[in-house]
Amino acid sequence: MSENKAASRYAKSLLDLSTEQNALEEIKNDMVLVEQIIKDSSELEAILKNPIVPLDKKAGILENIFGAKVHQITNTFMKLVVSKGRSAILFGTAKAFIAQYNAIKGIITADVTSAVELTPASRAEIVAIVKKEMGAKEVVVKEKINSKLIGGFILKVGDKQFDASISSGLSKLKKEFAQGIV
């Protein structure tokens, strides 16, 4: 079974358990924390993926990092995953849990790359458009700044992308001149 499939199944099980135990919001916050810490620590990721590191050592490391910071369900879940020798998929499981949670709650993430920081008005306009077009209850805007865009923005929602950047427009115009269309 592929790591993504396994991570998705573990995430689904954790989602079902946390819903059953009325701890969905707490576990979601825990998974955000787990994802962020593993993403920020290449050393931790390497330890979790390394088959040579003993399972009890991995469990101890996770307990030291997350022990008092996360819900008991999350602690028990991480110990179970490690004891099954699947610690390498913890990061993927956290990402899959968040994605499944967002799907249930109708939350969509919009990645916006712009030349400068978005104004509150433009951010609100993007949120309104994404809500309307995608039928989302809530939109989370993740911003990146890329000065090479010159101006405008690139909006990515799921597998859809809308490029309204000036550099993209200039590139298209350059191609049209090269082909003699203009």
C-alpha cells in the first residue's frame, strides 16, 4: 500500500475517533501542530523515516516534543502509529487529516502569490470570489510574495490556477510577437 493511501486511512480513522470522542477541533489543532513541527524540522522527519532508529526511541522523541502540548487521543495515536512501524507516514497523516477535516467543514485553501502584500480589500474580494465559485463555507488565504511577478497575482485553489500577473501577460505578449500574431 502506498504511503499516501496508508496516511489517508490512518487520518480517516483518527478523524472518526475524534468525532466520536467530541474532540475534533482539538485533534485538528494537534494535527496542524504536528504537520508544522515535522515540516520545520528536517532532523525529526529523518528520524521518523529512518528504519534503523528503534521504535521506542521514536516514541520517546515524539513524547518529548508533543507530550503535554497535544490531546491524549493524539498522543495515543502517534504511539500506535510508531508501534506499527509506520512513523514515516506521520507527516502525511497530519496533512491528510487536515485535508479531510477541511472537506467536511467546507473549508477551501486559496494560495495567492502576488508581487506585494495583499490589501485587506483585495483579500476580501478574493475570498468572496472563491466562496462564490467553489461553494465554500470558509476560505483560508495563504499568501506568498514574489517580486518577479512585477504586479498582479496568481491564485491557486485545489488543482485550478488563475494567473493575473503582469509578468505572465508580458510573457504571452512576447510569444505573440515572436509568432507574428500581433
